[in-house]
Amino acid sequence: MTRTLLGLVGSPRKSGNSELFIKELFGHLPSGWQLKLIRLPELDIRPCLACYQCLFGEMKCPRDDDFQLVLQSLMEADAYVVAAPTYFLGPNACLKRFLDRGLSFYAHVDRLWGKPAVGVAIAGIPEMEGYTKLCVDSFIKLTLGDLRGSEVIYGALPGEIFLGEGGREAASRLARALTEGREPTAPSVPVCPLCGGDTFRFMEDGKLRCLLCSSPGRYGWREDRLGIQTDPMEHSFFLTYEEVVGHAHWLRSIKEQFLARRQELKAVTQGYGAVGTWVKPEKAQERS
């Protein structure tokens, strides 16, 4: 039985490092897999309207664009890999543009939840990936995938990531993680015990917050190692299947809350209606 790996290319560059990495990873999978590719930046994925129609009734976004193409491909895939280049210390905006429509995921939790997935962040200058890896990890978590690993590799020129051994070794490790499961994290690397994230916001009095799952916690030194402890929140909506379903119910309850407090809220918002001047583009006829 043939299984499908979906490769989500987060770069507009054809035959660039993001595309090449996904194809190299595919080459390390055992027989019986096929590769399907989507180049996210070339798709027409428009901003969310914040209308909540995807949470009620037919639970479908009213936008007529390419969002459903990607969502359907994710549902049909057996596993997926996300590769994104670094632009100004962050990933190409195509990742966030797709995630902003993520309320539509709740209509398809059963088909999205727990798919094996891995990611790679690519930067042209060593140690200049910024928060790209965090966003790649977040993309996988928020699309309800099973994040089995992610890597950061460096290379600016097309194919440069494979001039050394690091790129192909990373592709091999991530291919193995897709089929065999996540590799144990080195004891010296602090990770969130809830989601496995490795990016944190450190605050006063030993407090912290995991930037992948937003869970609060504490940190401290234990036997010359930085120890991390986090606790689940009320809205830890992608740590378990039950939390995803529960968060969807909470989102739907917002409509009833709004209707019940509509007059109270209107009294607040009306006071700001005439404040400021909007800057808008000229009309097409005025430009000509």
C-alpha cells in the first residue's frame, strides 16, 4: 500500500534549498512512499475574515481561494514535512498566512490529528535563523500534527546545504523520525516536558513560558544543568485530542457570550469610532 508524504515548501524559489531538502528527505524513506509537493508562497491564500463561519453550520470558510487545497492535501497525506527559509530572522510569511485560517481545522480534527510530521528551518548565515525553527514547529503543532523532529541547517545558495554533510544527515534523521518516532533529546538540552519545545521566555523569580505551547512554568539549575518544568493551561488546545475538541467548544461559546453582552460591548467600542484617520490606497481610477 502506497503512503503519501506531503512536502510543504515555504519558499518561492524553485529548486531552492527548501525544495531540495524535502526531496532529499524523501529519498531516505523506505520503499512504498510517494511524494506530493505544495509551494505555499505561490498560492492564493487570503486573510481570515474573523467571521467564525468555519465553526458553525457547514463549518467551511467562505473564502474562495487555495486554502482548501492545502487543507485537503494535509488530510489526505500520511505524513508531512515543512521546510521554510529565513527572511529577516523569521520564516517566509506563507506559514502564518495559512495558520491564520486555522479555525477551519476544527471541522477536520479526526483527519488531521496526530499525523507524523517534521520540519526544517533554513538560514543563509550560520546562527542567524532567528525564530524560524519555532515557527516551523508551531506550524506543525497548530495543524495538529505529531511533531517528531525539526532541524536548522545553513546555506544561502541553491544546493549549498548539501555541500557539507550536515544537510543530508539532517534529512536522514528526520526521515527516520517520520517512520520510527522522535529521537530522544540529549539530556543537556532543556525542553518543555509537555510539548517538547525548546524555545522559552525567561521571566523574573524563576518563571518561564514555553513559546511553542504557551504553558507556564519554572526554571532552575539542577546538577549543573538547566531544569525546565511546565504546567498545562486551561487552553492547552493541541497537547491532546480531547483538548483540541474542548477548545473548539470554547470558541463556539464565544458567539453566545457576544450576544449576551452585545450592548455592553457596543457602548465601549462606539467611543472609539471617530478616533484617528485611516490611511488607504488611492482608488484605481485616481492612479491612472
